[in-house]
Amino acid sequence: MDDILDKLKILNYHRDFCKPMNLKPLHRFYFTVPATNPNEQFYYFTSLFTWLVNLNGESFEAPGQFDDPNASVANIAAKLKEMDITVDLSLNKIKQGHGEGVLTVLQALADRAIQQSGFVFQQPIHKTDEYAEEADVDAEAEVTAETVEEDLAAQDDEEEMFLQPVQRTDKADLTSPQAQIDVQPPKPKIDPAEWKLEVERVTPMLRVQIANDNKDWRIHVESMKHHHSTITSSISETQSQLNKLHADIEKTLEKISSREKYINTQFESQTEEYRVLQDQLSELKQKYGVASSNVTELTNELSRISEELDSVKSQMDDIGSGMTDSKPLVAIKQGVAKLKAEIKQMDLRVGVIQHTLLHAKLKIKGPIGLAAEPPNMMQMFALAI
């Protein structure tokens, strides 16, 4: 974000974008974190995007503040594709109005706009400082008022010593030209211009640091005197204002009480009617509560009966489906047909056995007229088998 801000300042976005759009300048964290008003943040991004696109020589219609964000993001993506700017990000990240997607898009557009403007970044040129460094100031040195006064007195003594006229020991005539020449002070040998430059150079180094000791009782006394004088000067004015305010409040309270009494007397009948209606409303609320409880009970009873009816209907449906189902009848018919086939088979086998028995009987009897012992039933059955 810092890099984007530097590039926007190079493009003069304060003059060409913020003032015409009546928008505040960006700070270094605007598009990195979500703002309290996301709609305003997204509108700022779309407006800045439109301005950068126009700087690149392209045309783009600025979306409105209350337009659909999805349509605005789709138009932005189409414009980036048209300008051959590849952004490997999803549209949802741009729709947020902050974050990596927004910063990537603004960075790409700002770089291209700077290239279009012909601006070239150059190496910084550091100028050498020809002035001497400031003298080290001993911060721990204790400078009090007494030491300052002593230093000033010593300086005054030195100045008086240099300014005193030269006293001659001889008793020569001071009115003579030679005496006047001797009395004149010596001329300095230093150039005034050089002296002035030296004074300008040394003046910033002459710093006197006097630390204020908050524990000193003199400071507390001075502050007490200052506060006391301030309170004394302002208490009379404050007292008069408070008295005036008190009188105004009393008058207002009296007016309010008189108006309240007047309203009570004028609307006494409406008040009584309101109380009666309030009592009726409370009774109706009670009746409504009782009716609501009855309705709830009846609703529960209806739901129970409905469940029983559903169960009875399901049983009737099962019985009806069982009565109209032809599968058991078909199974019975198939069983009867199978039994008939088995009966026929048994009849056939019985016939074969009877025929075999008859044939066996005839064999046992032998020629006609010969009596033989008739075989028993077990033998006949064995022969038939």
C-alpha cells in the first residue's frame, strides 16, 4: 500500500482525483483492512480504478455507488482482460473492496500509468553537509538559576574590563593630539563579515538546558498562586451566570407546573375515559388469554385425533389392498392345478399297479381248472413292483 501511495502521489492524485471527486486522500492502511462502510470502500476503489484506466488512455464508465457489485466486478475483469493485464485472483477478492486482489489491480494500473507518463525513478543524490556538527551538550549537567546568574555577572565584569578606557600614569596634557590618539580604543583586527558568519554558526550550539524540578516547592507555590488568581478572576462571572441560569430554571419549572395543572383540568374527562378503556382492555386481554389457552388445547386435541385418523386410514388401506390383491387366489389356483396333476399321476400309477396285479394273479393261477394256493397281498405287491 505504501508503494501504491507513492505512485499515486507521483501521478498527482490529490489534485486530479481527490478534489474533483470530493474524496479524502488515502492512508497507508485503507485498502489493506475492511472499512466500517464496505460500500463506500468499494466505491472508492471503482472510482480510483476508473481514473487510472483513463490515465492509461483507455475509456471506462465509472460504476455508481449503489450499482450491483457483481456487475461492477465483471466489468472490471473484462477491462483488465482487454488491457492485457493478467491478475491471478478470483472476482470475490476484488468484490470485497480490500485485500490482495484490490492492491494487485491498483499496483498494475499505477505502474502502467507511470510508464505512460514517462516518469523514471532515479537514484537519490545526497548532499554533503559543510557545516560542523553540533557540540555535545551534557544533559546531565545541572544548571540552576544561581549558576546562570554567576555566569552572567562574570560576563558583565569581563565586558566592563574591556570597555574601560586606558588610564595613563603620567600627567601629560590630555588635550594634546597625541594624548587623544592614545586614549582611543584599539581597532579590532577581525573582519566583521567573518565574525557574523562565525556567530551564525555557533549560535545553534549555545544551548542552555535548565531542567524543571517538579518537586521544588517554589514551583508548587507559583502554580497555586496562578490558579488562585484565575479562580478569583473567573468566580464572579461564573457566579452571575449560575444565578441567571438558576432563575431561568425556576421560571421554566413554574411554567411547566402551571401548564401541567391546566392540562390536567382541561383533559380530566378524557383521562377518566382513558382509564375506563384501559380497564376494558385489561379485561379483554384476560379473556383473550383464556381463549388462547382453550384454542391451544383444542389444537392439541385436533392434532391427536388427526394422528389417530391417519393410523386408521393406513390400516383400512392395508386391509383394502389385501382384499383386492389377487396373488393369494393365483397361488391357490396354482396349488389346485398341481394337486390335480399329482392326483392324475397317482391314478395312473394305481391303474398300472392294478393291471400288474391282475396280470400277476393270472400267472399264479396257471392253467384253467388247476387250483393253486392264492398268493397273499405282500407277494402280489412285490410282483407288481
